Amino acid sequence: MATAPFDLVLRNARVATASDVFDADIAVSGGRIVQLGQGLGPGRREIDAAGRVVTPGGVDAHCHLDQPMAPPVRMADDFDTGTRSAACGGTTTVIPFAAQEKGGSLRAAVADYHRRAEGRAHVDYAFHLIVSDPTPAVLQQELPALIQEGYTSFKVYMTYDDLKLDDGQILDVLAVARQHGAMAMIHAENADCIEWLSQRLEAAGRTAPRFHAHARPMLVEREATHRAIALAELVDVPVLIVHVSGREAVEQIRWARAHGLNVLAETCPQYLFLTADDLGHDDSYQGARCICSPPPRDRANQDVIWGGLHDGLFSVFSSDHAPFCFDGAEGKHPGGEEAPFRHIPNGIPGLETRMPLLYSEGVLGGRITLQRFVELTATHPARAYGLHPRKGAIAIGSDADLVVWQEGERVIRNADLHHAVDYTPYEGHVLRAWPALTLASGEVVWDGTQFHPRPGRGRFLPCGTPSLLPRRSTLP
């Protein structure tokens, strides 16, 4: 009896890539795609996709897992629960952050993060760096060496006291990115404006969660985005502005693109599906669930973000998963109490719901094409951070990371999700699709009803040189 030539054949797939949609079988051996075609030979295992859409496994290029926090606050998801949640939502590669502490070594942060991840991840992962203390040793020795070792992207903050850099420090870090071919990500909010507004809100007794948005109006993001673009222009280096929330920052990025500057942009589900109203209309503490920075805006700004997803302004669609439980002293009730808005941990969970939300409301809602969905959730993140074509592609030689989509109504319930957070901000949202199968390196990790764990399946991936530059938007 002849031996089956392939480990796995996924048959009758409606294959969607960033450039094409076509019908094919997908053959897998050794965890990689080895043939695409019709009527391929047999596999030791076969799965019939029955005409369903198959996309590359998602690359969530902005998420936070088991990141060290000041006690008593602690992230609910580690690399076990976080990558479990990712897989069940169609994401097969995650890129969280190894964060330097002020006064500490960047290399020590990387070593600590490897200890946290080792043997726990169910899907593959890489690391971004967070540079919070750009000392001469970091700029001249640690950061260049780490870039050469495959940590080719890093994030700098313009806000948060324990993370923010001043303009001169940002210029120093951007100069390293230019010299060594790294991708610099910038959290663009004006720290001094936020502090000034926060103090005045507190003096007036306005400390409920809803006032978080009052302390971070769009002009705070607009000014910082403009300044980040100017700093990048001065150094002559591409930058990526993360978690863009609304019109005023979008206008700055469009201006930069119109003037030939290499500015990439990322947005997240919270700016499509949440508004400032979700932080509350009164002094209820329930709004703490939706505190993130920048905060959600209004429905008119949601339309602006959808426009940017449609026309190419945004290159990357990430979750910015920041998993803090609502109840308990380690999360949104720091120390066990209701806290003023400035002391509530920033961030919301979203790893598992990122791709289904965009597929449902973007593709099936007629707002973006299927190819654009693949660009935003897989191909462009992989290219931006030096993982393409191993990740983010359905091509010969690429890892067999695949998602088979099942269309049909599904209601988001936190009880059905697989993270370790005690809520989802999208509770009750009706979806039009969900992954029926997620394959990581050719192995089924999610079968539509059950997760198939194997801690340590996920591998650390050193990243290559980023290879994505922004494309021209088609809207004015």
C-alpha cells in the first residue's frame, strides 16, 4: 500500500491571501505548506474545508502577556492562557513586550521574559522590546546587539511616568532604529497635558472611570502624533503609531503620508466597537472595564477608523490585549478598592475576539475585502516585524498556520472565551463568523468546540528585518 505523501491535506478550501482568493487543496508536511493545487495526493490526515474560507493564522503584533507590573496589580494572562485564547480566536503568532524597567538592563528584561514564556506557549511568539531607560549602555551596546539577535522592533512611550521618554531620548532611540534597521513603535499621547487635565478633574472631585476619557481628549493624541512624526522625520526613519483612536490622529498620519513620510499606523477593536459611553454616563465603577489609552471615542470616530481600514491608512490591526480582571485587588480594583480613574490599570482583553470581530463586521459587513482582512490581521503584521513569509502567508514554505472560518451567528460570552480575564468588553456582541478550525504548524489547536493544548508547542521566533512600508491611501 502506497504511503501518503503528505502529513495533512486540507481539501476544497476557499483560500484567501493578501492578494488573491482562489480554490485549492493545501498540503502540509513537517509543519509547513508544501503544495497548493487541486486534486492533490492523499495525506495521512485529511480535513475537508467544504468550500469554506481559509486564511493565514493571525499575527497579533501588539499584546501584553505576563508583563511585570507594580504590586498589587498583575496581568491575568500568562503565556499559557494568553496563547490558548489566541489560538481559539484564530491567532497563531503573538508578539508581546519585554519591558525594561527604569534603572534596569534591557537584556535582563529579555531574559526574564524568556523565563516567563519557556514551555508555556501553545502558539509561536516573538518579542518586542520596550525601551524606558535609554542609557548610553542601552543605546550603544544592548539595543544594537539585541536587534542583531532577532529583537528587531521596540516601543517607546510618550506617556506613563514609569515608561515615558522625553523628545531627546526618543530621538536617540530612533537613531538606533535607523542605523540598525529596526521598527520603532510609538505610543503617542502628551503626558503633560494628561497630567494637567487629571489634576483639575481630581480637584473638582471628578474621579469616576468616565473621566479617564476627559483627561485624554483627542488633541492629546493629535499633538503627540504630530510630534512623533516630526521626530521621525528629523531622524529620517520609518515609525509605526500604535492604537490610533480617531479622526485627529488620523489627519496627522494622512498629512505625513501626503508629504512622503514613512509613517505606519495601527488600530484596535476598541476603536471600532466601543465608545466613550462604555466608560459610563454616571459615577458607576462598571466603566473601569473599558478604560484603555487612548480611550474609545464616539461613533463618528468609529467611522473614521473604518475608513482608514478600508483605504489603506492602517497597516496593522492588533488587539492591544491588556488582561486585567475587573474584580479583585490585582486588577481594575487595585488593592481591592474602587480607585480614581488615574489609578485604574489601563487596558482591556481582546486576543480571542480580534479576528472574529473584524471578519464579522469588516468582511461580512461589507466594509473591507477579504484580502484586506488578511493584510491587516496576518500579512502586514508579519512583514512589519520581520516574520514574513514564514508567517502571515499561505504559500509554499510558509508555516502551516491556518484558520478555517465558519459563518453563522455567534454571541460573544465571556464564559465561552479562553483567557483568564473575568470579563470581555464585547459581551453580548453578535458575530457572523468564528474559527471552525485553527491549525498551528499543521496541528489542530482549536476544532470549533474544544481547545487541544500542548504547552511548549509554541516556539520563540527571532525576527528579521522589517519589510513593510505604508501604501498610499485612496481616500483624501
